[in-house]
Amino acid sequence: MAAETELTPSSYIGHHLTYLTTQVSEGSFWVLHIDTLITSIILGVLSLGSIWLVVRKATAGVPTRTQAFIELAVEFIDKEVKNIFHGDRHALVAPMALTVFVWVLMMNTMDILPIDITAKILENVFGLHNWKIVPTTDINTTFALALSIWFLMLFFNVKVKGLGGWLHELFCTPFGKSPLMWILNLLFNFIEYVSKPLSHSLRLFGNIYAGEVIFLLLGMWAATGVSGTIFGAILGAGWAIFHILVVTLQAFIFMMLTVVYISMAHESH
Amino acid sequence: MNINFTLISQAIAFSVFIWFTVKFVWPPLLRAIEERQKTIADGLAAGERGRHELELASQRSSEVLKEAKQRAAEIVLQAEKRASEIVEEAKKAAKEEGDRIVTAAKADIEHEMFSAKEVLRQHVAELAVAGAAKILRREVDAKAHADLLVAIREDLK
């Protein structure tokens, strides 16, 4: 490898944080992160597809082990949704929560794979350089999810309350109907509507990105010598174990916020 | 770390995945779970119904048993009554039969006594005639003294 001769901390980290891009059209916006997109689609197809394969033959009688496991997960999610959302959850919200949880969990879990080994495999076996395998460390992914949910939230706000009802809510909550409060209410709601997708997406992105950076720092330490390798490996293992919790928790939080935002759109203040 | 076209493509991928889950993953599983819940609920209801019916049946059977016992007691009572009646009747019939036999026997005895008396009277009359003949030392002519003999016989009656 030519890169190995000039390996410095910044080139190492920079190498791992570079996306495989393609220019779709003119302009800086029309760049596509192929690695993010392909990895996330593969993960989504794998996870949801395998669930579908099991569910397709779902029986109402005695379930198989796999079906029982999936039912366990689905019923867990369904119970959480039921507690928060009081409409017909089976039409969209509950399946969406399942999609979000499974997909985000799969994308987050990529973070636990040893970063250098997978990079080497991708380089030497598939010939792919700069392939980032964790789609949720790409802020485009988390924003894509959060914004999709945000638009759904706006859609349900208008659909459930009507455009007038929603505007009324924008102007008259949370401080009351008085015209003096209209500007304040609007400002408050504006902040709320802006902060929702921001916090929703940045929370996930920040946690997973920070996790990856720590793996990178530990990997860098491992390159400094024998003691660095030993401690880097031990701490890396510890961080990976801890990261199992972070990965699951962040996926769960992302799902819960999705459900909360959508159900808030269905309920008047 | 810049926002670019990836966002839009990821949003499209996300909506496709949501559509897939809503359309293909959720409904069959939900159907299976709900069907199983219904089966379990039906089973529990059937069990409850069975228990209720068992209760009713045992109640009914105890009623039937009670009635049967009562009937049996009645029948035994009637049988005892009938038996005592039969005994009474038998006693009465036996008594009547006995009375009849006794009466017949008494009549027989009377008859026997009467004929014996008759024979005896005959003998006495003959003896009287024989005695009188001995006293008179001569034969009493039956023909000559027929009226006498008849008179004696009449006296002995």
C-alpha cells in the first residue's frame, strides 16, 4: 500500500472519514456518497428482507423459533407505540417504528465491526477504497431520516387538525389565545419545529460518529508500539462492548422520538 | 460532513423501506398474532363455558338423584302398605275358610250323631221288644203288635 509509507494520524483518520463519492450533477450539492447509500440499502434489504421471509410464512399456530423472536421484537415495538400513539397505529406508525428501529440498529451496528479489518477487506477483496461502512456516521443519513419524519409530522398536523387548526395551534399555543402572545407563540413553535429534526438527527449522528472516532483513536494508539497495541486492543474491546449498548439505545431513542413526533402531530395541545 | 444529494437518496430509500414494511412485513405478522390471540381467547371462553355446563349438569344430576331417592322411598312405602294389605286379606280369607270348614264339620257331626241316635233308637226299640218278649215268655207278634211297637218307637224319639 502506498498510503502506508506516509501514514500519519491525520491521514489515518482522514482516510477513514472520507466518503466514496460520485458527482451526480454540477454543483457542490449534487454529490452522492455511494458507500453510505449502498451500505444502508444492503443493510435495510438484508434486515427487513429476512424479517419478511420469516413473516411471509407466519403461522397463527405454534410459531417457529425465528418467528417467535421476530414476534417478540415486533410486539415490544408495538407496545411502545401503543403507549404513545392513540390512533390506528397499524396503518403507518407502528410499521414505521419497526422500520426505523431495525434499519438504524443495523446501520449503527456496523460501527462495532473492526474498522481497519473491514477497510482492508473492502480494499483488497472488493477493490473499494474509502468505503465508510457506517451509514449513520454520515449526517446525510440521519438528516434524511429526521427530515422525512419531520415532513410526515407536518403532513399529519395538517391532515388531522386541518390547515386552520394547525395555524391556530402555531399562533395560540403554548402561551394562550391573546393576540399579544401570537408573536411569542409563533417564535416558540418555530424554535420547536426547527429543533426537532436537528436534535433528532444530530443525537444519532453525534453518538455514532463519536463512537467511531474513539475507535479510530484507539486504532491509532495501537499503531504506536507494543504497549499501545495491548492497551488499544483492551480498550477497543471494552469500548465495543459498551458500544453495543449505545448502538441499541440510540436506535431505540430514534424510534421513540419518531413515534412521539408523529403522535404529537395527531394530538391537539 | 456536508449536506448533499445523499440526503435525498437516503430519504427515498427510507420511504421505500417504510412502504415495504407497511405493505409486506407488518400485516401478515399482525394477522398471525391477532389470530392466535383470538384462538386463545376462544379457547378460554370455551373452557369457561364447559366449566359452567359441568356445574349445571352436576346440579341437574343431583336433582335427579334426589327425585329418584324420593320415588324409591315412595315405592317402598307403597309396597309395604300393599304387603300388609295382602297379609290382612290372606288372614281374612283363611279365617273364612276355617269357619266354613268348622261349620261343615259341625253339620257332619250333627248328621252322624242323628244317624247314630236313629240306629241306637232302633236297637233300643228292638231290645225293648226283646225284653218284653222275654218277660211275657212268648213271641210278640210283630204284626199283631205293630201299633204298639210304633207307639214305643214314637215315644223314644
